[in-house]
Amino acid sequence: MTFNLPLISVNGVLDAAISPLDRGFAYGDGVFETCRYSRGMIPLWNYHRERLLQSAERLKIPLDERLLTEYLDAMLASLSDANIAQAVVKIILTRGIGGRGYRLPDLILPTYCICIFPCPSLHTEHYRNGVTVRICDLRLSQSPMLAGMKHLNRLEHILARAEWQDEFSEGLLLDVQGRVIEATLSNLFVVKNNQLYTPDLSAAGVAGIMRRTLIEKLAPSLGLACHIVDIELDFVREADELFLCNSVYGIWPINQLTDDRESMVATHNWFTNHQITRSLQQQFAQLLGE
């Protein structure tokens, strides 16, 4: 079996379209998961599934797990039949078609969209050699009601990413109170005195699956304590090591943190020690079997 990626399924139908009346399109009324597929399975699926179920419950979207499993299994079987070993699987859940206005429909029939994309190698240049990260101008708003979820409204992250072209690999995001929260497509970890620190995301940010994997699996496997705390930018600048994480690309060491502006002198922080970061990368590669 051969096919070209991306491969898209809507409610179990290949190449089907989503209605313009879908509330995910009209209002961003939904959530999504982006997963790394490796050799016949999604290694972190239990965490992705749990976050998806919890997010649907928080948004009062009646997710039918039987249907989701049916649609997902069919797509993963296609990958297996085509002998595709690595892929990115994106699952989008919306509240489905609804009329005009914010009032919830009397009958909610969710839309299940599953997209399969090509997957980069885990051992990219960023993974091997580290990245330069820009401190973004945009400040994230606080919304405890939505914090942690990967909901469909990503406008703040889109606007933050628009601040640079390709001269930086990622952008660090602070909230309106000046606390470090995350990066535009990843979570941040600070290594200091052989301990890990990652921002508290109870008021803003996305509680990433890779972040949870580090906290619950990878850090304990190396005997590393991990603290979830409010983090100021000065604490980040004084780190022994810094790294970013994402369930698709894994772990990227941060070499340089900069707040470059065209109109002001840049201040830079350089990080050359990646010892603990490299050990965590090795643990993740073993978990994936790559």
C-alpha cells in the first residue's frame, strides 16, 4: 500500500472536508494532540489519551472514546501497511457543527479529525547541536480556566512566532506578570545544582506530554528531583543547563538565550554544559526505541 502524506481522515472518512459551520473552524471550539508515531505505535499514547479526555471533559465536549479508537486504529493500520516507521499523528477534536452564536448546540456531535504527517528524525541538528532561543516580546495572558489544555486557539503563539524568521530556533514566552511560562511550541526545563525546574502552568501555557514524561519517567530514572515552580527570567539566565522539550522532536539543548531587538543592544546568555540534558535525551531515545 502506498500513499502520499499528509493523510487526513474526518470522522473516519479519508479526504473528507470539515464544514465551515464546524465550531472548531468558527470559534476554535476544540482541542488537539500532536503525537510521535514510532514503529507501529504511539509510545506516549497513554498520556496523550488522558490529556485529550480531560480536556474534552473540561470543555464539555462529549468525546466518544470508542469512535476515536476506531478512527485512530484505522489510520495507524494504514501506516503499518505502508511500512512507514515514523510519522506525526495529529488528532483534532471539535464540538462539531453548530449554528451561529456562542450558545452550545442542543445536540453535540463532535468532529474527529486525524492527520498523518511526515516525521523528522529524532536526531536532528537541533537535537544534536543545540539551539538559540529568543525571548519574545509578546506576553501570555492568564486564563486558569484554559491553562494546560492544547485548545485550538493558538493566536498568542502564532503572533509570538511572527516576531522572527529563521534566525532563532524557538521563542521563550513570559506571562503578563513577567514569569517564564514556555516556548512557542515546547516546554522549558532549567537545570540547576543537579535538579530540574519547570514553570508552573496553572494560569497559562500548555502542559506538554513530553514535559509530563520528563517529570514522571525520565527524571526519576536518573534520580533527578524535578520542581514545578514560578520561574523568573533571572533564574533562567543563571541556570547550569537549559533545554526545551516536545513530544515530536524530543529534547533540544539551549546554547544561547537572547533578547535581540533591532533598536537596542542585545544581552546574551550562553550555556555550554549539556551533561544532564544529554542523559535525558538518551533516556528518551531508549523509550522510543530509536
